[in-house]
Amino acid sequence: MTAVVAIGERSSAAAPERVQLEIEGMTCASCAGRIERKLNKLDGVDASVNYATEAATVSFDSRLVEVVDLIAAVESAGYHAALPSAIASDIDPTRSLRDRLVVAVALSVPLALLAMVSPLQFAGWEWVAFVLSTPVVFWAGWPFHRAAVQNARHGAATMDTLISIGTLAAWTWSTAVLIGGIRAHTYFEVAGVITTLILLGRYFEVRARRRSGDAIRALLELGARDAHVLRDGVEVLVPIDELVVGDLFVVRPGEKIATDGVVVEGVSAVDQSVLTGESVPVEVAAGDDVAGATINSSGRLVVRATRVGADTTLAQIARLVTEAQAGKAPIQRLVDRVSAVFVPIVIGLSLATLAGWLVFGGSVSAAFTAAVAVLIIACPCALGLATPTALMVGTGRGAQLGILIKGPEILERTRRITTIVLDKTGTVTEGRMWVADVVPAEGVDPRELLRLAGSAEDGSEHPIARAIVERARADLGELDGVESFTNRAGMGIEAVVDGHAVIVGRPATLAEWGLELSPELAGARLAAEADGKTVVAAAWDGRVGGLFVVADKIKPTSAEAVRSLKALGLTPVLLTGDNERTAKAVAAEVGIEQVRADVLPSDKSAEVRRLQEAGEVVAMVGDGVNDAPALAVADLGLAIGTGTDVAIEASDLTLVSGDLRAAVDAIRLARRTLRTIKGNLFWAFAYNVAAIPLAVAGLLNPIVASGAMAFSSVFVVSNSLRLRRFHSIREVS
């Protein structure tokens, strides 16, 4: 059974709780539909049941129902449910199927030969066929009959109902002919071989479905098992479960980092490929964050744990992927509604076929053969597997590449995207600002400029502010305290330092105070902006004191990413709060023609809306807190995982790495997954549409029908597994 992660957090007293239940006993999409309807009848419950993952994701109001009520509802529908921890994950679900299949094959092969090869038939061979087929139908096929009876008790019919009726009808008819001495054809081989072929198909289906969940299972197993914790200066080996926030632990070269933390000692390169899909190790030193399950490639590190258990990056990735796999794409809900009524319709069609043949003069044998073929060929199992298996494999492969798809409905959005808006700082560029030049006004001491501007900016968290502060501290050491501080988002700051009223920000901000740049400073500004750099001005006591030329290196892969986005048919747009000259210089370097510059943080979402009102379907890629509103407004939001939690929460897709090419991979993978789903559904529907008329017309042997039905499911799952071979452009570059 697919391993899943239970989710039972409550964000607030009034918020609904979420829990994931493992379901046993489902055999087709109709079963999932019945359980879902049963759960949703409970007050305060919103449930989604996934046949492929064999799990139910339930949101519920704990004031109205409890988990035991949810389990009871599933049990009342004729199935078994439990929290994941209550079901042993090491049980091989194929073992029972394999045992029944072995017996069925051993008996069905001689049965089929005896019935179909005339020279092998001897007087009384039908009795041998009876002996061979009976254990196949009743023991090997017992799971089908048991499920059919359980469903009948609840007034429902599923795929098992069709199989049970078909095989029992063939066996019962043949037994009546044999015992009653009736001169008619027997169908013992039909009953036996149908059972065997469907068991074979289900065996391969279960194995393939388990493979479709391999990625998430492997992800959950990536974490370290223990850690070398420093206790009073002595290393103590402790299980990972005993780590607590604040613990110091040692990571030697070649070892996995035990949990998320910050480096307090040592320098090394860390292989983050298990989380980001990036093969190049990242250099880390004291003060840098590291994630659990990544591998320390070289030096010895001492790390302070900052997140443990379910709060780690790895656990959050696993949770997001599991939630996405448990969801349903809009197209799947339509399939579920079709499957819910499909089986009763098939039973009615089978009876109508039997009656039609008899009414229009067909033989009883021909009528019976056609009716059984209709029952067997029309099983809708492939329809139920078409969407969830592709979603499982696609999201699992995405997790391996550092791409987290938050829900199945997002796949449909990626197909419609026409424009992709790229935030500049931290997305197209490194986001690590540094002061390239300090340009004092005439008669101003550069150290005084650094002292006042650096002290004033010390209260801001903006990347440019931090760059100025770092440069000031590097040149001067300690900075002065501020007597007052005001932040004007996207414009700059105002502060009082050592009795001076200091303003640091855009030249336009200073102009609002009537402070203009001198011709020399204006020339320096134009030259810097033409070179793609950002200029910040500082003034105090009613005079412009100088400029800071701040640079942000363009990521080496951004140009390639932009080319790939264009190849996908998307129009890239650069969005930034920077001035137009700097923005256009960066855009030209990476190949972007459309630029939206001088955009305040509060106006980014408005820019996205403006594009939408112009008829564009907009994706947005960003990493900062100020990108969150735009990410939420966009038709598709992609958050760079190196950014803030606020941005990640507001997005639809999270790119764990900071490489913009991951956005290309995310869109390619989402589109490929959607194409796979549609391909699966086409073949599943086409199979039924084409085969049912042939069965009604008596042109389809029941044995051939059973083989086709069984392997249609295998085909759908195998087609989904092709997504495991999806390659990132980062891998092939």
C-alpha cells in the first residue's frame, strides 16, 4: 500500500482539521466515489478519495465530527480505513494476488488447451474442465466475489460486480449444462481464463501503482538516521528523533546533514541535489543556512539545529507532494461522476444484449457469450487510474527535481499561460547586492557619507540597505545609533543620526524634498544606470551628500532560462522597482524585450492585473515578501524556494532551487503531466467506446475481452510511469 503522510495540524481554533486516511478494499474508481460520497454526507466534512494513492484526504470540523466518525463512515460503506501509522507499510500488497495468480495460471493453462484444442478432447473432458475451473473461479477469484457481495449489501455495484457476475454466470451455465445433460456448449474455460487474466492485470497494476509512488517514498527515506550532537563539548551519537531546536551537531565530509540548521563553524561545499535537483555543490560557511538530508561534500561543519521533525524542509516538501497527489484535477471529477453510473449502465446493457439476441432469434449460446463479453469489456478501471497515476508520477518526479506542484488544478493553468512576469532581484539576478562605488558630492568626506547613510540604513532589511550597511561596517567598523527611523516602501528611508536628518533612497525620493543632484552626481548616476547598476542617493541637513552605486550580478543561467521560456511560447516581462535604464540594461543582457520599471512593491499586483485585463494569462515568478500579492493575483504563481516563506505560501508552484531554469522545468513538467492525463483518458474512453459495440454484436470473445480489459489498466499506469524519464534542462545543459 502506498505510504502517505498524515496531516493533522490545526492552524487556529476555528480552522478545519485535515487528516489523511489509508483505505483498504478499493478496486476501482467507483469504490473511491462511493467512499467520497459517504464521507461528504457527514456534517462539516470535505473529503477527496484517490483510488491510485488508496487514500482519503479529509477536512473536517472537529466540533461536529471526529476521526473515529470518519473511519466509521468508510467502514459503513464496506471498506477499511485507518490512520497511516496504524497500517504496516512493509506489507507486500502483491503477495496474496501473486499466490492466487500462480494457482489460477497452473489450472487455467490446461483448462484452455483442453477446451480449445479439439485433438485433446476425450470422452468426459467437460468434467475435467469443471474440476480445473472451480478452484480458479471460487478461490483465485474470491476477492472479486467478496467485494461484489459487500457492495451489494450497500446497494452499490463496482468493477468487481461485473467480473463476479460474468465469471459466475459462465461457470453456473456450464455446470447446469454438464449436470443436466443439456446439449449445449460449456464455458468453463471462459470463467477460468477471465479470472486468471484479470488477476494478472491487477497484479501488474498494483506493482506499477507502487512504482508510481516510489519518488515520494524515496524522498521520505532520504533523511539522516542519527546525528553527532555536541554535549558539553563531547560528540554523542543520538537518533534523529531526539534532536531539538538549538542542538549543536557535527557533520563530517560525506555525511548527511541531520536536520535544517545554520552553520556556526567550518567551511564546506554542500550537495543539495536531493532537494533542488542541482548537481553543483554550494559553498557554505558560518552564518549560512543548510537543509537536512543534503550531503556535506568536504569540510567539517558544526551546525545549530533550527528546525526538526515535521518542520524541516524535507518534511515540508514531502507533505506538499502528498497533498498534491491526494487532490483531484477538474477533469478527474468528471471521470468520477461517469464511473459512478457506468457499472449499473453496463449491467443493464448486458441484460439488454442477452434479451436482444434471444428476441431476434439468436442462439442461447451466442446470446450468453455476447452478454458476458459486455460485462467484462466495459469495466471502467482504466478510467479511474488515468488521472491519479499520472499525477502521482509527475509530482514525484517534480520533487526529485526540486519542483513542488501544490495541487492538480495547477496543471490545467500551465497549459493556458501566455505571459510570464519575472521579478528582477533574486529571480533574474542573484539578489546579493553589493556596493560597487561610493560617489561623494563635492566637499563631502566619503567616510562621513558612509557613516550617516550606513547608520540610517541599519534599521532596514532591504537588500540594498544591507549592502550599504555591510560596506559601511567594513570601512568604518561600528555605526551610530538612530534616534528615529521611517521606512517608505520602495522609496527609501528617513532617519535621524547624530542629530542629522538623513534621507537615503531613490533620487526621485530626494527630489520630493527639493533636493536635486549636482551635474557631477547626475552624470555618475546616468553612467552607472547605463551599465545596469542601481543608484541610491543620500542627503542630510538639506543637501545631497552623495551616491551609492549598487550592483547585483545576473544569474549565469537566466539568459538560457529566458530563451527556454520563449521556446515554450511564453512572453517574458521583467518587473522591478529599479529605474528604467537599469532595468532595460538587465533585460537586454538576458534577452527580455518587455520591461516594467519603477514599480513600487504595492503596485506589482496591479501590473499583473493590467496584463490580465489586456487578455494575457499571466504566470509570475518571484522570491520576496513584496512579490507575494502579485504571486497570489497571477493565474500561476511560481516562488523561488530561496526566497521568503510568505512568497512560497502565496505561490502555486515552488522552485526549491534559485535557478530560473527550474521555472522552465516546472512548466514543462506540468504540461507533460497534463498531456499524459489526457492521453490516458483518451485511450481509456476510446477502448470502451470501440469495444462495447463489438461485444454487443457478438464479435468479441469473452476471453479476449477480459485480456483487453485487464491490460488497459496496465497500459494507463505504464504510460504514466514514462513521466519518471522526464529530464530537466539543468541536467542536459
